[in-house]
Amino acid sequence: MDISVKHQDLTTILANVVVLGIFEDDKNLNPAQTIVDKSLKGLISNYLIKSEGFKGKFADSVIVPTQLKIPADKLMLVGLGKKKEFDCSKLRELCAKVIKQLDKSLNIKNVSIELLGLTSGNFDAQSCANAMSEGMLIAMYDYDKYKTKKSTPQIKKVRIVAYDTKDEKSAKAGVNSAKILCSAMDFTKDLINEPAQNATPETISQVAKNLSTDLGLTIKIYNKKQLSDMNFNAFLAVGQGSEREPKFIHLTYKPAKKAKKKIVLIGKGITFDSGGLDIKPANSMLTMKTDMSGCATVLGVIQAIAALKPDVEVHVLSALCENMPSGSSYKQGDVLTAKNGKTIEVDNTDAEGRLTLADVLTYADELNADEVIDIATLTGACIVALGQNITGIMGNNHNMIENIINIGKKSGETLWELPIFDDMQDMLKSDIADMRNTGSRFAGASVAGRFLQNFTKSKNWAHIDIAGTAFIDKPYRELNKGATGVMVRTLTNYIMSL
Ligand code: BES
Ligand code: MN
Ligand code: ZN
């Protein structure tokens, strides 16, 4: 499905359908709509709005034939809801609904849709076109790799029509950045949805290698022997029960100009989390191929960054392994010496993500970055606290966190800060080592954050918990069920804002 922007009179457009938006509390037609209404002899104003009572309620819609009065076959009105409730998140969600509905309708290959939302007065053409395209592209994602019958979308072309010439250029910029972000999200979602039998430490590091070749990034891939020499002991312990060799990947994007800032992104890369000897109940294991979502996310982000080319140096790190029970697994009670020298008593082999992240955070220290952000499907407790549609964020710099949350809001992704208190370390006390890897059931997301804090020296560190949001079992706004690609937009836009 290709999206483009054109400045054109809607009455001259050849398309299967022309889509127009009507606010619930303002049914005066805008100039572009007035021209269409005239050509259609008052079909919109007299018939649809007055006689049929189209109210413009959010996401309500009506489709009618134009009976050859304009070149387009059909006219669709969609409700934009109340002006003061309208924002880019609403617009994204709306366009997702519209494109799905049209894709299911008969004989619609070619859609023209006016640049919606401008008359709300709150948003510029670039943000509106961006939100519209994101909504449509995200909604059309489908993972059909393993279906013998593929789901090709019926709609081939979408044209966003700008009435004003001055809006054309900025709308084009909005569509362009949406395409970059959505293709990065597609990449991330594909990787998360891929079964663990094929998404292994080996194959994912190969995917990262190909990505770096295609995008002109540098990459280092470390094997088990090298990692052992580098003292990634906590990480290697987690992977030791698996038949598959662990890998650690380090990708770098360097700007052409001198970098304004240096950022490290770390993604949790457990390619399958069985729980290890603290084996998970069957039901909880069902979606554990997604435990490398953090890795898939940061790979998506660096793909988008390579296309958008900010003057920021970006490092992407991920420690990839499987958490499996076997004769060689790490055990309850084992004491691990992490890369930074601190000792950890293994209290629960299912709290493996934090062990792998610990060593990567220490490795990140050596890069002397301005900011370090890790992203992980880390705790069930985060899902209990915030559900499947809100991402948890915590760290040691409230301002940095606030900035990420605000960028998230603009990107259509919700984050909420959870606290980390120094004395939460008490819950991690061990009788025989510096700490253990779990606390009690209580405040589980925060205690995991407190654990991680022991392994970073960065003053600007944020930890993002996507356990609930990376993979959802019910559609939400523009997102389909399954992998969401959550935080690709927020983290990319955050880096672009630095
Ligand atoms: N990968 C899981 C967290 C998770 C749960 C992600 C559900 C996505 C959906 C993590 O490794 C884990 O098992 N965490 C444990 C920690 C506990 C043992 C302290 C948890 O949350 O139950
Ligand atoms: Mn686990
Ligand atoms: Zn896990």
C-alpha cells in the first residue's frame, strides 16, 4: 500500500472513494468539502448531514455512491468527534479504522482522503499527515509468513489530498517520516512474531549483521568464548542451559557531522524464556518467544535512525540467549560474579532478564555515553501495575524520563513512571552474596529496576519495561493484536529531539 500527498481539487480526483472528515460540534463544511458538496448537489450538507442525520461522532462513518457527479466512485464521511477532544492519537486511531473498513469493502483499490484534522486548529499539516499515515500503515500490518494463503491488501494506493498548496510540502514530510518509522516497526514486529525455533541468538545476530551492512552501520558480534574473556558471567549463566550459543551484538550509528550526543540503547534479548529450572507454567510460556522484544525494538530504532540521520551517535546493544532447563542450567543458589565484580545469588532462574542486562549495562559504562536507555520485557509485575497498553519507565533522572514520556505522548505511545527507591535494595539482600536477583512479589517492576541500577554508573539512565505492551492479545487503537513494535516510535522520536 503506497501513500502519497497531492494538492488537488477533490472533485477532479479519480479514485474508488474520497474520504472527508466532519467534526461533531462543527458541521460547517471546509472549503474543499464545499466544492465537493456543490458538485454532488448538496449530498453532504442537505442529505447526509440534515436528512440522514450524520452526527460526526468519533469513528462513525457513512459511504454513498457519487453517481458519476464527480470522478470518484464513492464518498465516505467519517466522524472526527468533538474538536476539543481531537488530537493526533485520535487521528491515528481513526485512520487505522477507516483503512481497515475500506480494505474489507468491495472494489476499493484506490483511496483519496483529505488531510484531516487541520480545521481543529491545533495541529499543523505535517503532524496531521504523519498521524494519518502511521495509523494506516500500522493497521495494515499482518504477520502471514507462515500462512500458505497470504493476505494481500486490496488497497494499493492512498492519496492524502491537501487543499492548500502550502500544506503539500509539510504533509509530504509527515508522510515520509511515518513511512520510515512504520517500516522500522514492521521489522521489529516481524522479529518478535518469528517463532523461537527460527529467531535464535545466531539468526538474530545475523539479521543485525545484514541490517548493519545494508545501512552502513558498524557491528561487532561476540561469541561465548569472547564473552567469557570479557567477564559477561551473569549473562552467560542464563544461557548455559541451552543448546544454542549465546551472542552479544553491538551496532553503532555515527553521524557524518560531529555528534551532539552519544546514546546507548540496550534491548533484552531472551529468544525464549522457559523460566529455566524455575520453569514457567505452560500458559505463561505460550508467548515467551517474545522475550527478545527489547532487542527487536532497539534494532528497529537504529534502522529508523540510519534513515533519519540525526547528529547523535547511537549504540545498540543486546545480549542474546535462551533461558532453558537442562543438566547444564544455572541453578537456584548459584552465585554469579557479574562483569562489574558484584556477586549475585540466584534466587529465581526466571528472573533472568535482569542478569543479562546487568552485564550489558556494565559494558555500556565503558562507552561513556550521555544517556543509557534499556528496554525489556522484564516483569509480570509491570503488567499487573499498568496493563497491556501502558509502558513502565523508571530510572535515575526524572527530567530525562519526563522528556521520554512527553515524546511518547506525541508519538501515540503511553508511558508511566514507576518509582525506584534506594532502600528497595533491602529487598534484594542475600545472606551469602552482594545481592540476590529477586525481591518479594511486591513492587516487582520497581525492584527489578533497583536491581539494574547496581550495574550502571550512568547519571542519565532510564529503564523501560514493555512486558505488557510489546505483545498484546486484544487490538488497541491503531495496533493489531500480536507484536506491537511499541517504543520504536517513542525512542526514535526521542533521539531525533536531542
Ligand atoms: N520475561 C519475563 C517477564 C514477562 C512476563 C514478560 C509476562 C512478558 C509477559 C521475565 O523474565 C520473568 O519471568 N519475570 C518474572 C520475575 C520474577 C521471577 C521475579 C516475573 O515477572 O514473574
Ligand atoms: Mn523469566
Ligand atoms: Zn524473561
